[in-house]
Amino acid sequence: MTQCNYSVGILSTYAPDSFYPSPEVYSSLVIMTKKEPCYRDMRILESVTNLLFRHRNRVLRWVLSKYLGPNAVNAVINAGIDVNARVRQLGINELVRIADSLRPFINHYGNH
């Protein structure tokens, strides 16, 4: 959702010893600049991404079949999306195409 609404960039990265107590990870300072949303109905996009990312390590086909059925799988295939990809591998452009193809399967209130 962030990538759809903001341009995001890293301003600086800090080593763990920059903080006390030191975390076990590096930290980055990011800048987020508001942009025109990448999708016209954010409720649909949010509903689709929430559904998919509950199972981010699963294959897209599995998630769609489990929650929305075989017609949803076919709609996503017809949109040119590889349903054998893992959800975590999907980029924002693919998520937007998936949301478009799943519009008929998502009710008016953005729930599945």
C-alpha cells in the first residue's frame, strides 16, 4: 500500500553502534513523498493485499483457490499473472493487475 501511495527512498543508513543500546540490525532513514495513488479503488487493493499477504510464503494459486475459488484463479491467469509465484514475490504492478482481475470476487465493502 505504501508503494502505491508514496515514492520511497533511503536517505541514510546507520550501523547498530549508532544507537544505545545497539540493535542487532542496521537502520535506515527513509523519505516518503505522497504521489497520485496507483489504483482507483484503494479499498479493493487493500482487501486483496490483506488476503494475499496473510499467506505471503504460499503460492498465489493456493491462496486464491482456498479463499476465492477456481474462477478467481482463472481471472488472475487471464490477467497475465503467474499464479505459481509466491505472494512475497509479487510487485506493486502485479498486485494492481490482480486487484483489477479480482474486483468481481470482492464484495462492495472490500471484504472477501
